[in-house]
Amino acid sequence: MLGAFLFSGDDVQKPASVLSGGEKTRLALAGLVSSSANVLLLDEPTNNLDPVSREQVLDAIDRYPGAIVLVTHDGGAVKALRPDKVIMLPDGVEDIWSEDLADLVALA
């Protein structure tokens, strides 16, 4: 599992306290994806990640079999994950996702 999140060699033995912000994010997501949870609540999971890590994280989220509630301003993440539904805040209006809404993600 750690290898799927770009940890290899001696990195797998490092204490979490010495990891960078991006590494801590990848470690936390690896723990969530490998857990028995059936719902993930993610707030800006692609922030502070380098491009390679970002792609790995998005791939892992995309493969996750449970439900995902994702808060993001990352239009590329939204496009990569192909959401089914959207909740528009602050009103809390739920709707079916449409590519027409992609511009709103970038504006937020």
C-alpha cells in the first residue's frame, strides 16, 4: 500500500513526525484507502502535493470502492474523479454533476 503512495526503501520506516506535508497527506490517504471505511470525507486532498503524488492520490481515490465526499477547488481533480453529484454551498443545493459546473470550481 505504501508503494502505491510513492513510499519506498527507507521511507517506509520513517516516523510520521519527520515527513513533509505532502508525505503526511499521502500517508493519511493510504491509511484511509486501506481501511474498512465505506465513506471518505476529504477536504482538499490534493493541496501541497507535487504533480506525481497528486496523480497517485487521485488514482487511489478513483479506485476507492466506497462513497466519497470531496471538498476541492482543484478543477483537475474534479475532472479526473468524474463526480456523480454536487452540493452547491452555501445554499446546500444538491444536483447531478455537469461539466457546465466546472467553471464554478475554479471560481471558488
